Amino acid sequence: MRQFIIGILAIGIVAGAVYGAKKMSANKKQFQSVEKNRVPSVFVEEVENSSSSIKIITSGQLVAKNRLNLFSEVQGIFETGGKEFKPGVSYRKGELLMKINSDEHFAVLQAQKSTLYNQIISIMPDLRLDYPESFPQWDTYVREFDLEETVKPLPEPVNEREKLFVSGRNLYTTYYNVQNLQRRLEKYNIYAPYSGVITEALVQPGTLVRPGQALGEFINQGVYELEAAVNIEYMDILRVGKTVTLQNTRHTQSFNGKVIRINGKVDQTTQTITVFIQVSDSRLKEGMYLEAELEAQEEEETYEISRKILLDNDQVFVVRENALHLASVVPVYFKERTVIVRGLEDGTQLVSRAVPGGYAGMSVRILNADKAQNDN
């Protein structure tokens, strides 16, 4: 009896093992079938070529376009004009910026004028007798001569004899000495060439100023220039007159400018070329840093894609007949997150998001046709 029970148990164990093995084999085949039939999904977008703007982003510091570094050409005691000579003080065009005491120089000029007047008086009798045709214009000149006024040009000689006579009396030498002193007298007063503001004052009233000494700086606040460095590869597409969008460092203010000059020399160290952008706005101040966006040129028949889907810098995945295929593209311009390419045909189903483990010929299922975000 005992052997019979053991035999029944052995048969049951063997039958259970056989049934379990068959069940496991069936489940494995079913799992393999499911795995075999699983097809990955991809996001695609339909290519529509158009004209793309190539924009160059650069930055620089604002500098006043009209700047006057003030230097003295004469010597004397510095005196204030109608306003204080200090940073932040504004002046209108033609207003007296600064004055240097000219009393000593004025006295020398008056003495030289008197010498000229006396020399002319001394030749009048000879002119009346020997050059009667020239006497009337010289007589008029003497009558109108005023020591307090600017000396007028000497009368033009009627003939060569008169010219030699006047020159022999040393009148021309004295006259040009007076002219030189008059010109120098003008340098004691400095007037504003345009409306602006003092940005630097290096002297105070009562200071003895010497020739060549720096006095300060005066700028026009209306117009500024931004000096920006641009990569040499864009040298051929930059043009004077191009519109530029400028923004402050926080991107809270926007300004309009334009390219007015392009330097003809390339920086050998950085391989960049300097572009000068003119901008005018009452909110701007000298020394501000601005970011410039230059419209370099228009590229026709191009399409903008995410940089993450670009393979080996010249290929992308496209979907044809529910399978991945590689398509060659030509990058035209790289941006921070995207790249403008050429070479895709209109209507092409472009894979808009990276496909992990993707390869040419891989079967895929299109999930939707919405364009992926650039930061995905």
C-alpha cells in the first residue's frame, strides 16, 4: 500500500512538472510576440521651407558720438563763464563753456594795433603826393580804424609800385602780427560747439592754466555709438545702413539703431571685425552696455530645426513609409538652440524630437504632427 501511494505521488509530480513547463513555454512565446510587434512612436512635423533671417547677436558699450576733449592753447588764470564748470552741468550750443583771463594778451594786442595805426599815418603824406590814385582808399581805412574793434584787411594795392612802397614801410609784417594776436585772443574763450553736458572737469576757478593742459570733457547726449565685435565669417554679409535692435542687459528696454560704419581691419587675436551702431534715445547714457541683434541677410528656401535632432552636423531623421530614413541637410546658420538648414523638401515628415537608439530602416509610428518645442 505504501509503495502504491508513493507511485501515485511520483506520477502527480511528473505531470505537474510537464504542465508547468508547457505553460511557461506558452507565456514566453506570447511575450516574444508582443515584444516583436512593439513599434516606437515618434513626433514629426511637416517641412515648409521659407525665407529665414540671419541674425547676429553681439554686445558693446555706448560712447557719445560727439565728444570734445578740452585742452588749453594759451596760458592764464581759469575763470568761470556763466555757469559752473562741473560734471553734469548742461550747456546750449554757442554758450560760453570756460574762460581764461586774457588781460595781459589783450594789452599786447592793443599795443600792436597802435603800432600799425601809427605806421599807416606815417605813409599818408607820401601816398597823397606819389600815389594819388591810392590815397582815397587808405584815407578811408584810417578814418574807420578803431582800436577797440577787430582790425580789417589792409586796402588792396592799385598797382605794383604801391605794393612795394607799402611793403617797404613794414606795414604787412605789422598787420599779420596783429592778425596772429587777434586769432590767439579767441582761444581764451571756449564755446560749446553743440548742446551737451560736462562729463569731466579737471580744473577749478583760480587755477593757472598752461598751454596743452587738459581741462575736461564735453559730450552731446543726443547721439551715441555702440562698438560691437562681429565674427569675421559675417564680414561679407554686413552692410552699412542695416537696422539693429538694441536691448539693455535685463531685456527690459528696447532701442532702434543702424550700422553706420564697419572697420576695414580684422582683429588678429579674436578674428573679429568692429561694427559701429548709431542709436539715439533720451533714456540712454554713455557707458551703458547694450545687446545688439543685427539682421545680416535673408536665406531663401530654408527651414529652422532644433539643434538636438541634427546628426553629425549634416543629417536628420525623416519618416517615409512608417520607417526612419536619413536625409542630408546643409546648415546655414547656428543659433543658441536651433539651426537654419537647407536641403529638405516641402512636405517632408521630419522627426522633430530625438529618437533614442534610432537607426535608418527602423519601423516607427507617427504619434502626431505637432512641432516639438525648441527646449525639448
